[in-house]
Amino acid sequence: MTDLQAILDGIYTELKPRIGEGRVADYIPDLAKVDPNQFGLTVTTVDGKIYSVGDSAVPFSIQSISKVFMLTLALGKVGEQLWKRVGREPSGSAFNSIVQLEEESGIPRNPFINAGAIAVTDVVISGHAPREAIGELLRFVRYLSDDDGVTIDGRVAKSETHTGFRNFALANFMKAYGNLEHPVEHVLGVYFHQCALSMTCEQLAKAGLFLAARGSNPVAGLSVVSPKRARRINALMLTCGHYDGSGDFAYHVGLPGKSGVGGGIFAVAPGIASMAVWSPGLNKVGNSQLGAVALEMLAARTGWSVF
Ligand code: DON
């Protein structure tokens, strides 16, 4: 029997001298204030056990990891119809790139690049007021993590609203192509708040456990999505979850995963466990530098790679 706690302790001890590596995201002013000298890691297994090291109980801005929860909600609302609005291919471009949108008629390559996530958010709003869509997401994530302590950091949302010019450009561009139903300000209002979800590694690993457990939350014993849908969300995370770093993450870690510029990475070992790592320093493509190293060590030591 693998001693997971011993594996996590070993990874933490080895990485301790490197904590602080990478560069904290600074294009969202409130994220630039985060102390880079932090590292947390949590693994939750499908039988409901939780293993943690480091700053795993410190809330951080999950940013793009929220796109996984919004995608789940959007698929629940419109099913496969979603793919008329968003593609399923890796983009090979930065998460905030606009280049493909013009050649591809305002249809973003996948639901995880910013343009794709903004279209997904538009689907989740589906005729409701922005506030209701934000409430729906918050309730969903609290339910999944079985923790009402999950919050949205209003300062981070505001900070991004004031500086999110690229996202406004992406949303306006899609609106011009008829690929946004609601007003740009409404869609981005929801999008900035979803990105500002503040969660700990422990909350995040628990919230995503259904993706490791064939779509059901094994602790609560409740079905969240079908096994087929869980498999497909995992496939998208593997191919697109780290943007133009997705190939590299698959090569080194070999698990479906989703990163965020807050320095978090959520990953799934299908049938075995979900995990969340957080270390604010990012690599060149905007993904947690030490987070990816930690997951590579974890996958190697547990044999959890899907390959
Ligand atoms: O829209 C943005 O730029 C941010 N709120 C989220 C980007 C992000 O997390 C990219 N991930 N690595």
C-alpha cells in the first residue's frame, strides 16, 4: 500500500528550498501582492481520504481553474450544443490570445482559453442576471467541496475589471461575430467573479473529486455528471488545460490538469484521486512553476500517470 502522506512529506521537504521560484502574475494588480513564498498540496482519494502538506489551508485565487466548474455547469445546461459555440482543440497560443478568433469566425478553440471560457460563461448566464449566475457557481462549488467557507474575493474581481482590457477585447470580438448572447459587461462581470473564487488546496481537491470518481462525489454519494461527461472534461483538461503548455504538462506529469494564474493547479488521476497544488510563482506560459514540478514528482512516485 502506497503511503501517500509520506510521499507528500518527501515532496515538500525536497521542494522547500525552491519555494518562491517563478514570477507572481502582475497583470492583475491584486495578484501581484501575493507572497510568492507559499506552497500547498492536497490529494483526495476516491475513498474520501485527504492528504496535505504546506499551506494547503490557505485560500488563494483559483482564477482559470474556475473554468472547469463553469464548463461543468454549461454542459449541464445545454449539453453537446455547447460545441457550436466553442471548439475542443488545443490552441497552441497563450491563454489570452486573440489571433485565432478572427480566422475562426469568433469561435474560440477550446473552453479553457480566456475567449472560450467567456463564451462558456455566457451560456451559464442563460437569461439570468449576472448576480444569479455568480450565485449559482458559488453554490455549486460550495456543494462540491462540502464547504460553505468558499468565497469570492471581491477585490480581485474589481482589480481585474479595471485592468481586463484583453478580456474586453476578446468578448467584444466574439460579440461582433454573434457568439455572445448577453451584454459584454454582464458576461465579464460574471467571468471576473468566477476567476476570483478563493479556495484552499483542500477545498479545491475535494470540489473536483467527482472528476476522479466517474462523475460522482464518492463522499456524499451523489452524482454530479455522468461517467462519460467526467471522462470528456478530463480529456479537455489533458489537451487544453495548460494552454500552450499542455503538451509539456502531459509529457512531464501525464494527468488531466487545469492551471490558474493565481498559481494553482488542479489535477485528476482518474479512478484514483484528485489533487490541488498551489505556489504563486509562474513559469513563462503562466502556469505555477513549482506546482507543476510537485505534480511531476507525485505522478512519478505514485505511478498515477494515465500513460
Ligand atoms: O482572465 C484572465 O486573464 C484571468 N482571470 C485568468 C487567466 C488564467 O488564470 C490563466 N491561467 N493560467
